[in-house]
Amino acid sequence: MKIYKKIFSVFISSIIAASAFSFHMQAEENYTVSADDPRFKYIMNENGTVSIAANETSSQLSGKISIPSTLDGLTVTGICKNGFSDNEKITSVNIPDTVKEIDSLAFSNCSSLASVTLPDTITSMGSMPFSCSIYEENIIKSADSGFVTINDYILYIYTGNNTDIFIPGGIKVIADSAFANNGYYSSEDFEITSVTIPDTVEYIGNDAFFNCKALSSATILTGVKEIGSNAFTNTSVRIYGYNGTYAQKYSNSNNITFVLLISNPNEFKYEIECDKNYKRYYFSTDTSFSQEGIRVYKRYYDGSRDEVTNWDFTSSPDVLYNKS
């Protein structure tokens, strides 16, 4: 199998293709140089907050920088597209908890950038805001099973080669273009065919699955509050989910077939979740199964669920060993 690294322009072209890709709160790109700190400039958002960028007419930023939480008395909630790109001497960035959105390529080509401190308040992230930096290189190298994550809750990009994708629990934000064109790497015999998105995910970015042509199934659970533009463009996807959820409303408004996971309001199904404490293997000396790390739930028609606490195993280690 031959593997090719995607040319970065693929992502840029998919970004351009998104008709509503511009920063979610921006009204217009009318920059104002900050009176508080002329190294920065900002644009007004529709809600009265501002999105920040470097003032290119000032001296180039270098070393450790901290994004201010306010400029000229206005709360900084966003970082602009290409806002700090090409500042090659920046080595670390500290982003305050007032920031909710980081747009595409925000720190692209900051080649010396090795450390980024992000709050847990990010609700959306553009396409590859840290591209061509040491920081991005490091998080890609340390990715587990192809899922490149930031702070354990932002899915930055996918570098794996699984055809059936199960987004890890705990992810809240899927960044723009995270799986576009089947992920960061392409191959001659690999295409994403299905994706399961857990309850923890709240935001699915613009172009998230753009041009995943073999993608036919997306199971979207109850947590999703927003799906960006062109998230499933150029796919053959059907969306599976629960009655009354955002996924159903999104499907209906985008002419995507929606399939109920539970079709009868009076029905439910059981779900089992295992965490890191789950004991996978049992030995001849064991006299009973451990319930540690195992949770059982009832899932209902609308996607809500209740934990079941009074459950037990239907067999025992002795019975299993005797059968074997």
C-alpha cells in the first residue's frame, strides 16, 4: 500500500469551497489597531466582542506571547484566520479562557512555535490553525490511533487509516476539515465508510468530512449542537440518530436521509461502556467477574439515557472455563 502525504493546498481549497467558512461571529474585516497594545489589532464581532490578530505593521512578535483577554475594554473571544501566521520567532502562545473560537491557519508557518496553552473553553476550531509549526508536528507524532487531539477534547486532524471511525469519548470539538479527503494521509485502498460520533461531541466543523466519497453512514448521538457548512458535502451519507435531536433537524434541512436508531417511542436499548479500569481477562483463580470499569445504560427514543445499577453477569468464570 502506497501512502501519500496530502498537499496542504488540498485543505486550503476545501476551506475556500465552504461558503460560510468565515469566522462565525465576524461582521466584517475592519481591523482596529489596539490602543492598549499596538502589537495587536482586532475586528468587531456581532455580539460586541472582538477577534484578535497580529498587527503586521508593528515589529514581528517573538518568544513567548500571551493573547490578551481584553483589548481597549473589549473581550477577546476569537483568533482571526491567518491572524498570527508567518511570525516565525514565536516560540510559545498562551490563550486565555475568554477565547471560544480559533480560525483556520491562525498560527500557520510559525515555524518556531513549540508550546501552546489552550483553555477548555474552545467551542470551534478552524482547519489546521497550527500548521507548519513544531507544536503541530509534535501532536501529530504523539497521536493515538490516528486521532490527533488537543487537551483531550479537540479533535484536530485524523491521520489514521480505519474505514470505520469511532470518535473517542470525551471529544467535544471536531475541527474544520478534520477528516476531509479521508484524513491527513491518503492511500490507494483506504476510504472512510462510516463514523460514530459520541454524546460528548458538541461541534462538528466546516468541511469535517468533505469529499469522503465512500462515507455512507454517520451515527450522531445527542450532544451535537452545531454542524458546520459542507461537513458532509460530496459524500453519500445517511445520518443515524434519535428523535428530536439536532442531528435530525440538520438532516431534514440539508436533504440528508435520517434513520431513527430507535423507531418506537415505547422502546429502549441497552448500552455498555467500559473505561480504563475494565478487567479484560480472567484467570482460573478468579471466582467472579469484576464490574469495575463497566457501566450499563438504557437508551430511549429521544436519545436520553439512564444508568442501570442493578445488573449482573449471566455467567461466571468457572462456567466459561468449564465450557472451554
